[in-house]
Amino acid sequence: MRHILLLGGTTEATALATALAARGERAVLSYAGRTEAPRAQAIPTRTGGFGGVEGLADYLRREGVTHLVDATHPFAARISANAIGAAAQAGIPLLALTRPEWAAGPGDRWIRVADTVQAISALGEEPVRAFLALGRQTIGDFASAPQHFYLLRFVDAATPPALPHHHLVVDRGPFTREGELAVLRDHGIQMVVAKNAGGSGARAKLDAARELTLPVVMIDRPFIPDRPQVGSVAQVLEWLDHGVVRGV
């Protein structure tokens, strides 16, 4: 019987876990452990790192994992790179379940940048009220630009970052365009900073920014080495059953 390790933390991972449970697959979903109260899952879960490539490869061999699915966040570049290396060492197949990137459309005012450093620079020298739709891993970097007001939104309560002017909202998506419009208006937001995560659950803030003609500083995805990847749960299931990747 095959044994699937699913690297998760995204809505796509949750959807795949539900599909695997419905099929009676032997599978485990692994969280990185950055969220204090992750969603309940339909398959067994584990939390925490593996110890790099070697640690993950040891886990795959020790647990008899036959298939590795990487459904982590598109910005979890280190985890994804470790998965590529560990799957090769353990001699098992790897597939990534990845959201398509967002693309700017008519009316969007995007400023595309490569990383957080460039995003901070794009805010400018004059004080602005910025919504940092980034999660909490890189928020502390914005302390280098203390002149701005920062609106933050985390999925759980956390120690406030070292930002002199900020407001923290604890909420979990998916969000609606109407709700995001209210957030941007209520806090007088002038710029939005976002990662190009893709997906529908976080798209609403971009639609709201377009409606309000606000500039969006969009951080491009990090480099991840080539790997087979798909964009739907159905394609993952086909790969599990037939060993093929179609419609990439």
C-alpha cells in the first residue's frame, strides 16, 4: 500500500487531504509549525521541521513513504528545495501542487519587486499607510522604515513586531472584496504590499485595491528548482494512480 507524505499549510493541501481521506489512502500531512491553531484535517498530521534535506530523507525512508506531495506556500522556497533533494535521496517520486500566479489586469497599479528589501524601498521616504498582506515571517524587516504606518493581519494572535506605528488584525481567510474594501477604507490605507501567492482566497485584497486605485507592491515568487507540478487536486490523484502528470 502506498504511503503519502503531504507537505501542507495551504488551502490546496487541505483539499487534497480531504480527497485522500475519502479514498482511504494512507497519508500524513506535515505542517511547518508557524500557525498556532492550524485547521483540523481529514488525515493524520505532524508539526515541525525535519532537519533539512538529510532529515527529511531519513523520515521518508524510516516511515516507508512512497510518494511525496509538496503543497506548501509558493514562498516556502527552502522547504520546497529540501523536498526536491530528499525525494531524490530517498528514491521516491515528488509532485508539487502549486497555485497559478496572479497577473495584473486593467486598472491594477502594481509595482513588481523581487523581495522584501525592494518592497520597503518601493514604499518611499515619505510616510504612508501601508497594508502588509505578508504573513508574519518577514514583517520585522519593515522596522527599517519606521516612518510608515503598517496594518498587519495574522491568522492567530502573535507577539507584536517591532514596528513603532502599526495595528494588528487577527483574522483568517478567505476574504471578500466587500470586506477588504472596508478594511482598506477604515484604516486609510494608501498602499498594499503583497506576495504573489496566487489562489482565490487572498485575491480579494487586490480587487479592492484596484477599485480604490491603490498601488500594490507585488513581491515576485522566489526561485525554486525545476520539479513536476500541477495545479489541481484531480491532477495529483491521477499522478498517484497512473504515475503521469498532465495539463501542467
